[in-house]
Amino acid sequence: MRPYFFFSYARQDYANGGVFVDHFFRDLRDELGRIEPVAAYEELSYRDTDVLRLGDNWEQQLAQMLGSSRTMVALYSPAYFASLYCGKEWTAFRGRVRRHQELTGDIVPALIPVLWESLPGELPPEVQKIQYVQQGMGDTYPRSGLRDLLRTDPGGPEYRRVVEVVAARIRDAAARPLSELPEFDLGAVRGYFPVPALPAALPASAGMVRIFVAAGRATEGLPAGASAAGAAAGVAAASGASAASGTAGTSAAGGAAGGWYGSRPWQWAPYHPPTSPSLVVRAQQVITAAGHITTWDEIRPGLGAQLDRAREDSQVSVLLVDPWVAGLEPYREALREYDGQNHPVTGVVVPVGTGDPAAGPERDALWAGVRGVFPRNWLRRSDPEQLFRVRVPRESFDTELTIMVTVAQNKLMDDNFDWGDDGDGAAFGFGPGGADGVPVMPGLSIPAGPPGPRRSPDGSAVGTRGDEDDAR
């Protein structure tokens, strides 16, 4: 069998949004079948997950299909160019096209890229030689990629046009038979990517940033854990607030309360329209653009120990917390533990979703519940250090996250800096002085307790900054 196209994609892209990958794959296969009626259904496409069975030698089968498929459709994304086996697949098929050209003189455009997500930074030199956009594919696709079109308008004319263009390119290239490759070892192929990153090439301030996420999961399209009332009740339990009424995934304004959810926490997208696949992916893009590298995990019991290990390994951490599930297990215990500990190089971001209630009892219960989960850190939400940020809107997410990571990195550098002190602080005049000529530090007058409230001329108390917000 010689499939019309081999479907090459990154496992990470499928894990972050398999429904979108499946949607495009099916649409492309069906459109190709429509415009190429002579093709049998089973020979239209090859995708590993559709064909591989228990006990199959997957590497050998991939090699066979790469050597016989008429074209290859490659879903370009940051995850694709970070994948070892995507690099091997791309390189093997590219080599097949070049070999055919050398044998016949015919240049067959059989390697067909599809821009799945926007691509930060430069592509590998060999990849840059192949065009991945053309006229007539709309404005959104070249800027943001096909996944954004699937999120915002999956049946729209711009998405359909991209599918039609790609299907037509497959049909046209498949009409010019490409020489098959003899049997080869895919594992031995040395891919053009991923390119190993050299530490020396990173900025001096670069470091590892660990992202931890607590978010709902989709259950029949709704946040896991049942209703909005249940979510509000869970977060309100810590502070004694009453639960608000409503249904899961809907706010009083009719939007999606909490945002858009997938089968995994890292697929959560609180902002609409979601211009990035998920908040975790957007955070990775922001942090990477600042010159750092990232990893991510789900928040779970034992979070404090994970954060301590990260700090010992000279890594900073960021917690992305969905306010609708902060007070629900399995997250509540881990977040309360974090709040009671000291983690100076960890930041917390709690977004306010586009569809979250802007006012009323449901809004009050939601944020009172978050305050109950983070009673100590809630007092730091307006600190200039900006390591605990709540109600973060879409418009300021990138900026606030960048500042947070920068502050945490600076604090980590302070932790690791060798001050040249012998431990008693005398070299800087902080220890006992006088005998060695080091001046004694003057005494500091520390008040026994916090100052009382400020008074107006008539004697009434004047509220301090933040009192009004605390009451909500």
C-alpha cells in the first residue's frame, strides 16, 4: 500500500490537544477523498495511532510507511522541532525527495508542511528551504497557526480554505510518483532537529523555570468536579463563604466560567478567544522568549518538597492556579501546605477568566475561597515583588509573568551568591564590632506591635490601602 500522505506530528501536540489534531486529520483525509475519488479510503492516509496494534514493531512500520507514502504532511510547532522522532521522520522523508531528484531530475514537492502553532526563533537551515505558507490561506494561519483557527472558528471559511489548499497539494504531488526507499533503520537516522542547545548560547541570566498547574478537567465539555456551585463551595470552605449558584462552565454573563478545559489540567485555557493552545503553553512561550527553559507538572501533595528541590537545583517555580478548583482536592491540601511554608523563589498566578463573573455573590464567593486557600500569601498580592498575583486578566498575563520570573531569578541569584563572608557577617559590619575596628551597628527601635489605625481630624479611623479589597 502507498498512502497518499504520511501524517507526521508531535506526541506533545497530541497530548495538549488531541481533539484538534484528530479534527484536522479527519477533515484533511475527507477533503482529499472528495477531490481524488479514484483513491480507495484505506490508501488516503497513514497515521501511526490508527494502524499500529499490540506487538507491532512501530519503528519498523514507520520506516516502511516513510519509504512508500506518496507525500508527508508535517505539523510544524515548537513541540515538533523539539521531538527526536519528528526530526528523524522529517529527515528521512526529505532525504527520499532529494534522492528521487538525483535519480530522475524531477523535484516533487512531496514534503508538505502545515503550520500548527507559531514558531518562535529560527528554524533549522534545511527546514527553512521549504515554504510553509502561500497566498490564499488567510491572515490568521500564517500568524498563529492552524490550531488557533480550530479553537476560534473550526468550521469557518479560513480553516476550510487551509484544508483545501493542503489537500490539493497532496493530490498534485501524489500524481508524480516518488521513488520508494529501500528498507532502512529509522532509529539510526540523524535528524536535522532537534538541535542540541549549548549552555554557552543562553543568556547569562537564563535558567530553568518549573511550571506547576492546578486546573479542572473536561467532563462532557465541563470543568471536572461538577458544578460552579460546587467549585465555589469548595474554595469558600476555607474561609466560611457561602457557595454561589450556577451550572458548571457557565457564568452569570453566559460565558465559560473557569475557561475551556481538556482531559488534562495543562490544557486549561481561561482566556477567550484563546490565542494560544493553553495557559501552560502560553506561559512556556513567554518564559522561553525571556531566555529561559521550562518544564511543567501537575500540582499534587508533596508540592513543598518539589519546590525545595527545585530551589536546591537553582531552579525557580511558577504555580498556575485555576480559582475554580483551588479549594477542591487533590489541589487544596497541596496549596494550603505551600501557603504555610516559605518558598521565596516561587511565584503564583491566579488568572481571572474571560467568562468568570465580574460582580455579584458568585464572584465574591470564588475569590473569598481563593483567599481562604492562600491566607498568608493573599496579604502579599500587592507587594512590589509581584510573586503572588491574583485576578490576572489576559491583557497583563505576559507582562506579569515575565516580571515574576525575573524577580524570582534575581532572588535565586542572591541565594547562590558567595558574599565572601565567614558566617558571622563581620566583613560587612553586621556582626559584633569594636574590637577589630568594625563599627558597631546602631540599635534599631522595633515597635512591640503593629501601629494602630490612622485617625482623621475628627478622630475616626482611616482605612489603609487594600482594606476594601480584603473585605471582598
